[in-house]
Amino acid sequence: MKVCLDCGKPISKRASHCKQCSIRRIRETPEFAAKRLARLRQAAAEGRLGPQTPEGKELAAWNRGKQLSPSHRAAISKALKGKPKTAEHAKHISEARTGVRRSPEAREHIRAANQARRKQAIYTCKNCGKTWQAYQGLKHRAQGKGGSFCSVKCLTAFYSGPRHYNWKGGTTPEILARCGESRWKALADFIRARDGNHCRLCGRSYKKRKLPVHHIIPWIENGPDEPWNLISLCHRCHAKVDHDPSTWRDTLFSLIAN
């Protein structure tokens, strides 16, 4: 009886190896390996070979650790350009890069590539007229909306004075000087004592602070410093009345009359 030369199994008289040994010997030849690798690559390119299949793992193992030529890398980059990554692919790339320390050359290359992708623009400061060039999306937050200012100092200077949202004609120095006069302090104490040191709107009183004294006809509208035009209000009610003084005018006059 004739037996296989490799494993010793009985075979027919015309063969020298059994079927399993014959297939194994064929697969070990370089020609067979090259043909199989070509078929795997074609299946992967056509999307018929998933990364979790045995053939896909075999192809990945064959490519792992090999240095690609510049032309090969350029071809891969061109083929993948513009194609969105799936969530699974992005997660796989993120996990693969976790903990990897890039060399200074690699970091400089990435920085240059990112700068080349961004568009540069020229901005002009609204306050001083200074111009500067910067990448879009990287403007300093002190430049305000639209990158209109070169610094916080110019931003503050531009929106001070008449451009400020709470501008009232530049009367702050006069108001501060008038509030420091002894005559006004005595008059304010008289109004607080007249109102019982309570807010005339809500009845609130302060133990360690003095109630604000409010001009029913605003001082900026030439309202006089007279008892009939003054009333004690807490800070909350004072802010509420100051927001719309004309609406509250009749109500406050009626409180003083009573």
C-alpha cells in the first residue's frame, strides 16, 4: 500500500501526497502567496473584505509595520481626500493615537499644515487704526466682535463716553460732587426721617445701610431738590423706578401726598 510522503496516510498509487498535504505544499509556494495577496487587496478595495474577517486580519497583519513609499502614501492620501470618516473609524484612529508622543519635527509639520489650510485676513482697529494679519478663527477675544480692536485698551476707549450704552450726557462728575455737599446730605436725612426710614413702595428698611433718596422728576431733567420731589426707596425699588420714571411719577406723588 502506498502512503503519503509527508504524513504517512494511505493514498492511491498515482499520487505521492495526500490531498491535505498537496494543498499545504501549494500554499507554501511564493507564487500562490502572491496571488492570494492580490486577491485580498482587490477584495478590500471593493469593500468585500471587512477588518474583522479572518482574511482582513491576515491582510492587516501583512501590512503592519511596513514602511510605505512616498508615491504609495500620496496615492492613499488622494484616494481618501474628501471622504468622511465613520464614527467607528474615527474612534479607532483616536484610540490608536492615544499616548503617542510626536517628535518636534512631526508637531512642526502638523502646525504648518494647519496654518496652510486656514485663510489669513487683515483686520483694522476701529479705535487707533492699527492693522494686523491673523488667521480666521484665531482672533484674540479682546478684539471684540468681528476682530474690530487690537487690544482691550482700545476696546474700552472706543465704547467710553457717548458710545457707552448707559451714557447720560456726561453728568457723573456733577452728580458725585452734588452728593458730597453737606446741604444734600442733610436734606436726604430729613427725607428718610419723614418716611420713617422705610421704602415707600414695599415698606422695606435697612439696619446698617441708608435708604436711597429718589428724585421723582429726575435731576437730569431739572428736577428740584425739594421735599415734594424726593422720596425714600430701597435699592430694588429704586432700580425699578429708575428704569421707567415717567410711569411711576403719579404713583410716587400720591404716596407723598398721603
